[in-house]
Amino acid sequence: MRLARLFTLCLSLLSLPAAAQPEVFFGTGEAPVFRDTDLDRRFTRTRMFRALDQGTDDAGCAQVVGALLTMLGEVGPFFHRRDENFMLDPALAQALNTQLVTPQFQGNSVFVAMVRRVLIDRKLRAEWLATAEALLPHYPAIDIPRLKFLSEGVQPVDSFLLTIPVLRERYKEEVLRVNSVAQSTAEALFRDNYLDHDVAFGGLELIDVKLEQPKKKRLKKGEEPEPAKMMARLAWTEPEAGPTTSYEFRFGKPRKRERVEVTAQLLDKQYTDLNKLLKGSRVLIRGRFWEYKKGLATIELREGLIFQERDWSKITTYVEPMALANCPLAVNDLSGIAPVQPGAFGKFR
């Protein structure tokens, strides 16, 4: 399956040699072009497409459509220019393939068709956003701010593969562990390769968001003072070590987990209501990777967009089995023939 392969790829990037080229992360620099195929045209004639456009009054179908729109909102901030792949949280991917797939309905193929529709149109259809807003009282998991972000146009990052853990590992390999011959140029090469790219960092803790005044300085004649800037202070903390197969006796203080401080200068227009963001909550930040200091102990982003992030591993049910079984929209009309349908890109399996 595509998402499992992406997870494997992300893990393999942690162990790339120091000689790895930035193309591994950013591709050729040319974003893929999405065009209508027979599958995409068939999708526009399905019952599910009509429900996305017009809404549904069926309680069971509301769960199915709500779950698909929830997952669509989750992938939107991670669309990237590197290739045709997209990223969905592993817990949601598991739910998609277990709770939305039956011999009568291949929800994973429908979901990929939805993603392709957004990428082909270069934005979320206004009708889908209206349907999501209508379903929100019945399916509160839908993230309307993320869907509004998509409705104003797909804005891909350069690569969703460049996470903070991957970036830290690359810094160790390409800067800290190089030999004496390469040491004089290693830092400069790292900056050339990774700075000034659009990135999306998830799993951050919100420290604070506030309007900050610029540092006072003597202005030259005719120079205007800098305006106040909305800044987000965030932190990434190294995850705790996973469980081992044998019991380990540990003495003394536990090992201090690594921490990265992230500062993001936010855009004036935000899709998330900043007044409702709580300190200590988990968030996703998108922006331009502008600067770093102290060996990546601090990172600065510009043009930031902030979104709330949920821990989907704590949710077990997205669609009740009987709701899916009784929904008249959940039929195999995408292919019209085959009980099991192929993936939308020819790669989703």
C-alpha cells in the first residue's frame, strides 16, 4: 500500500549517507501535473461524488462522507512538489483500509479519487466545503480550517519528507560527522541544500502565540519603523523510546530528551482561530525554513500557517459497520464492474 511504502521511505531517509543529494528530498524541483483520466471522469458520475457536491440526509452516509472529508483535510497541508505521493496519518490510513473498505465499497479508491480531484482542480470544490460545514454538527471530527485552506488553492510544500527528526539526522550526517577535509564547507553546503524551502512540521507543542514588537533601533532619515509581527513559539521534543522485548533495569536520572525550539513568523491571514489555540496543544506549522542556530537546536520559519493537530491514534471508530453497510452511497460504482477497484494513481494498493 502506498502509505506504508511512504512510511518506509521516511525511515530510510534517516540513514542516508552524508553524500546524499537534496534531490532525494526535493526531487527535480518541478511539481507533477495532474490531468483527468478515465478514472477521474468516472468518479464525477458516482453517487459519492454527488453526495460530496449536494450533501446527504442519510445518517449512515453522513458518517461515510464525514470520514472521507476528515481524511481529505488531513492530507491537504502536506501536498508537496516532490512527486505524486501524499501523506495520511498512519492511524487514519489504517481506519481508511479497515473501516471504509468492503467487497461492496472500496473507500480507499474513492478517497484517492477525491485527492486527485483536488489536485487536478488545484483547489477543493466549494460544494465539498459547503457539505463539510453542513455535516460538522453530525461529524465534529471534520477540520473546517484545513478544508478552507484547500478551498483557496493547493499550496504545496517542497517536500513533506523533510521533518524535524529527518532534518536533525541529516545535520548529524552532513555536518557533525564529516571528516576534517569536508568540515570547512559542510555547514555552508547544508544551508544551501535545506534552507529557503517550504516545509510542514507536525507534532509540535504550542508554547505561545503573541503580537511582538520589533527591537528598538535608531531609524535612518525617511525609514519607517517595522510593524509588529504575530509570532508563534513552538517546540518539538524527541519522542520517548518505544517498548523493548525485554525488561531493562534503569538507574539514575532518565536520559534527557532532545528538544528543538521553533519560532514562526505568521502570515496575517490564518485559517485557524488563533484565539482558540491553547498553550501546550499539539499543532502543525507550515512555512519557509528561514534560519537555524546552535546545530538545529533552534529553527526559524517565515510566512507561517498554523493548524491544530489531533492524535488520531486515540480514536478507534470513524465509521460504524452498520452505517457503512446501510449507506446507499457505499457501492462500487467507481469501476462499475470489478468488486475490488484499482488505486487512483495505479500505485495505491
